[in-house]
Amino acid sequence: MNKNLIALAVAGACVAPVAMAQTANPVTLYGKVYATFESIEAGGGTPAQNDATKRRSRVEDQASRLGVRGTEDLGGGLKAIFQLETAFRPDSNNTTFAARNSAVGLQGAWGTVSMGRWDTPFKMATGNVDPFGDVTIGGFKTTMNDHGNFDRRDQNIVQYWSPTFMGGLGVQLMYQANESKSAASDPKDLGANVTWRGGPLYLMYAYEEHKDQVSSANVTTSATAAGKKESGHALGATFTWGAFRIGGLYEKFKKSDREDVKAWMGNLIWTMGNNQFIYQYGQSEGGFPTGTTQMDCNSNVFAWQYNFSKRTFGLLQYAQIKNDTSVSVCGIGTGALAIAGGQDPKGLSIGLSHVF
């Protein structure tokens, strides 16, 4: 019996420091499950095009995720930080492990430096203006952020995030290593934002540059193009007054050999108890070679969000997109609905989100 007690005591002594370290430097498991059921269609084209885009239903994932994050106190006010986040689709199993925001870094009174894969400063700052968080059929990527081309989660990046100072001012900087450099091109991304959060007011400015890259409008990936570049500026704000929040965003994108892309968005949220009523309008034009017909589209979104709790909400949406030129192909959400130039997609969506 005494030998057994001694063995248990030794085992406990070995395990205890690990448990204490874990308590002092906790690792948090977190996640989000968000899916929508949608009914979508597109009209306004030829009879054959309209027949190909007749009303259909789909179940769509809306950025569901699972992650772990933690810190270790290194002393002297310095901490080691890490995050590993993976996407998963509750509607289908076809995702890549740890494809979402994942990084390791150091944090102190001077700010945070990290390396890994992360949403760019441009995406984070502008996404705060969109009440739908850049997902769902009503998300602002239909018209904003160069139709998703400036809504990136870049790989191989080094970031610096400042602490909040002067009562609400913050800065984020991002540099992407040029691992794809070749004899012909040197593609890489650079980005930054400046934000202010104070009481009911949120202000933001963001800049992003894609070197040796240039894309057509409504294309979410840019082809390497040596000697060319594209850059984007965004200026936005939200203001809360009682039960109402208004938001606005203006963007301009310059591209080598192409017309500038100009886009703007405005929204209104009315909160009444657990209910939120949302309207959002967005418009975008430009982005094609100079002298050709340009992209020109707008979107109207009406939504009702019911907040069951701080972690769970339901969302009912109606979105309608108008493509005003024969080359405009602004789509609806992320699911497959091949839009021909000039067609006008629309859809109804109901979804449920739970954060844990």
C-alpha cells in the first residue's frame, strides 16, 4: 500500500507543474458555427441565361471556424501569443486544416508583432463597417473591397499591431514576404490601417498594395503581372445614436492599365430589444481596361436579426443585385450561381449562428 501511495505521490508531483503552468497560461478553445439556407435566382438576361439561373436552394457555410489560442507570461511585461484557427463547413466536408487566422508572436506594452497567416489590415478595418461581417448573400463583398480582391487573408506575413493610445487610436501594419519572387516578377502585398474607437464613434482609414499583380473587377485572385500593381484606399465610419447605428464606407482602387474602381456603401441598423432591422446599399463601378465597357452594379439588402443571446442569433435576409452594364457580373453570396453579364441575381436567406 505504501509503495502505491509513494508512486501516486511521485506521479502527482510530475503532473502538478504542468497543470499549474496551464492554469497560469491558459489555452482557449473557441469557435463559431454559422450556416444559412438560401433560395436564389437571376433574371434580366436572355431566355437561355435566365433558364440556367432559375430559382434554386442551397445550404451555405458562413465562415464557421474552430480554433485554439493562448499566451505565456515571459516576465517583464512580455508575453508569447499564438493562435491556430481552422475553417470547417457544417454543410460539407471539403476544407483545409488551419486555413484561417493563425500566427505566433510577442506582445508587450509597445504592441504586438506576429508572423503567419491573417486577415489584412484593409479587410479588418473595412469589415467593421459591414453589419453582416463580409459573409451571407447581403455581405458587402458584392460591391465593396474590389468585389473581394481586397478582402484577403494573406499568407507568409509579418504584422505589427499598436496598443490603443490617445483614447482610442490604433494602427496595424502588414508585410507579405516575397516567397513567389521569380526572374520575371516580385509579387507581394503591403497594408496598413488607422482606426479610432471612442464611445459611439468608429473611424477608419485603410491602405493596401498588391505589387506585380493586377486583377479584373469581380475577380477574387490576382494574376502575376510583372511591373504592374494595384492599390486601394478606404475611408469609413459608424456612429451609434440611441437605438440606431449608421455606417458608411468609400473606396477607390487604382490598377495598372485599367479604369479606377470606385465604390461606396451605406447602412442603417435599428435595434429594438432582441431585434435588429438592417438595411444596406452598395454601389461599385470601374476596373476594366480603359476604353471598354466598365463594371457597374449596386445591391440592396434588407434583413432582420434576432439575438437569442450574446452568442446565438438568427438572420433573415433579402438581397437584390442590379448589374447595370452588359459586362457586370456581381454575384450573390459564395455559392455556385453562374451570372452572365447584365443579369440581376436576388435571393432570400435564413440562417443561424452560434459562437462558443
